[in-house]
Amino acid sequence: MTEEDTRGVGGRFVVLEHRWRGVHWDFMLERGGVLATWALSAAPGPESEAEASPLPDHRLAYLDYEGPISGDRGEVRRLDRGTYESIQWEEDRVVVRLLGDQVIGEAELLRGFGKGRCSWRFRMGKFI
């Protein structure tokens, strides 16, 4: 799918507080029957910025799930959920418009920051 093909396409999103080896926030976007997922170092909010680590795609069940994670990998609690519209979706940059109960606005995930797994940055603001 090209960027033109994905503009305006969207789906559901969820932000989960994940308590395991400390705490991080799983930011998940429904795409192609799975949830594209990043672990954020801070909860998303107005004008926020956080390190982001890409994670393997997750099952759609996490859109509604709260509780313990199998394999003794902690537990998750839903911080917010809603829908999103894709503004740009490329290999190194994802920009979406979020409409959640609490998290509302444009979010950008940008690859190329930091080293190792934390090679992405998550920001909320205005990116058009």
C-alpha cells in the first residue's frame, strides 16, 4: 500500500498501561487484521514525547482486554481507546489522527532516534 492508498484509512486504537519489568505504555493501531504495536516510555498526552520501541503485531483481542498476560509477562490496564485516521503510513514515519476518550489529536511515530530497540520517537501535536 502506498502512502496515498493509506491516507484516510483508519481503524481502532488502544493505549494499555503494561506493568512488567517496570511500566510502559503499549500503543496499538488496528491495521490489516492485527494491532501494530509500540512500547512507549511515557503515556501519550497533549504535546507529549516519548521513546518508542516497536513490538511484534498483537491480536485484536487486546482492543478490549485488561488483566494478566500469559507467560508471567505482567498485566495490562486500558488507559484509552478510540478510533484513528491515517494521515501518513510509511516504513519510517506514521502519522495518525486519534479520537479517543482522553487521547485526542495527531500522533507521530518516527524511526531513526536512539539506539537498539528504542529507535522510534512518539510525539503528539500537529504534523500536517
